[in-house]
Amino acid sequence: MNISQKGIDLIKNFEGCRLTAYKCPANVWTIGYGHTGSEVHAGLKITQEQAESYLKTDLLVHCNNVSKLVKVPLNQNQFDSLVSFEYNVGYGHFSKSTLLKLLNQGKYKEAAQQFERWKYAGGKVLAGLERRRQAEKNLFLG
């Protein structure tokens, strides 16, 4: 499956776009629409076109991750919400999550309730993560 424009818009909305590298709340160098990697470092600047290119490449990885880990059928909204979630929390966290375990047991509604547990960064609730998780949950159930 591929992410839809609705899913891309959700990610763009919550990630925002910054053309100068910064450290995210998890203390990781980040640029563009939440792009991370060994090439991202202090002082790095990119163009809007580079940010879009990073996003496109990153989405291929995250779509593949969700497709690989989820063993039950998904509709487009569910897939989009899970790609947004995995894009944000990462493969390792998603692969070990109760959300994924419940989902793969076919417990869609119970899995959806798990989104709201993922609102912490550095041990603190972040309002932006609360909003993102609610949007992901709503899309998943919509």
C-alpha cells in the first residue's frame, strides 16, 4: 500500500518543515519534515525541494515498515494513520508496541485506543503529540 495525500498532509501538518537542522524533543538532529539520519547535523541548511525529496524517500521506508509489520487487512485511512505514527515513533517502538500486537490480533478498536498512550517525549506529555495521536486515532477509526 502507499500513503494517500491525506496521510502525507497529516504528517506535514504535525512535522512542520524546517530548512535548518534542529534538535527535536528526543534530542535528535532533524531537518525538513522530520527527516533524521547521519547526514543531518548542526548548521545544515536545505531547500524546500530537498525537504520534499527527503519526505518522499522517508515515506517509502515508513510505508514499507508498516506493510511489513501489519498482518491484517487495512483500509486507506488505517494505513495512513499507522504510517504517520510509525514515521514519528520509529520502527523499533512501533514493532514492539501493544498497538501493533492488538492490531495483528484483529482487535482494531482496542488497537486504536493505544494511540493516546504515545504522547510522551523525555518523560513529559507534549501537547503536540497529544494532538497528533488524536488525529491519527480519528483517521484510523474514520
